[in-house]
Amino acid sequence: MKATPFWDWALAQYRSNATQHLLLRLQQECGLIILEALFVSWLASEDYQWRSEDTVKLRDATQEWIDEVVLPLRAVRERWKSDASMEASRRHLLELEVEAERHLAELMWANSESARGEKISADPAAMRSTSHQMNSNLLALPVFQNGKYALERKQLVALLLEST
């Protein structure tokens, strides 16, 4: 199975202005990898638990793509933001950036098999609430560890649940 269900969910979530605004703010303030936060949240909505060691494995598999492809595309696109003569080129860079993010989603999917091995519980009565699981999964990301950005994490979970 490919990452298509996750990708479709992530795009739908990102279309919400409030969610997009919060994610972009966290990206700028603390280096949040937006697709990573959406991925662990989606996993929670599918009843999968994410742990810090899963994040380390995922980062090992995706960091080079993020550093060498995604971030440079974003940096150039942002740099050209104030130059009206570069608008067509900016739109093209945005298309390339979205394709790079799509490939990142595929990398995340391919390199998270062990975390997706088993659902939290087959018994619905024993499963934690999706809200609790999203919070737990997000806490495995370095950005949210040690209580950092706790309010924003809770707000993100609420926004994601609202539009799910």
C-alpha cells in the first residue's frame, strides 16, 4: 500500500486555514516538519501509536531529502516572495515543492512499517480516544517534547479532529 490515504488526508487537513496557519507558524518558530506532524496525527487517527524511537528511524530515512530538496525549494520560493517579476517562477517552485513533499510522504510511509505493524488494540472499547492518541503521537516529535509548545499541540489536535 502506498501513502495515498495519508497524503489525501494531509492535503484535506492543510486546506483548513486555521490548521495551515498554526502549522506554518510552528514551522517558522521551531522548525516543525509539517508533514511529519500530520503523519503522526494521521497514524493516531488510524489507531497506531508512534514513539520517539520511531521518529529517530523516520528522520534517518527522510532528513537528507528534507535538507537537500524540500528546504532549498522552500527557501528560494520564500526569497522570491517580494519580487513580483518572479511570481510565475514562484508558482512553479511551489508545484515542485508539493511534489517533493509528496515524495517525502512516500518515504515516511515506506520507512514506518514497524510503527504500523499493529494497531493499538483490536478491541474498540480498549482503544484510547483519537484526541489522546494524537497528543501522544505528537509528543514523540522533538518539537513537542519536554512540554514545549503544549498549547499549540493541543490546538493542533483540536483543529485536526474538527476537520476529520
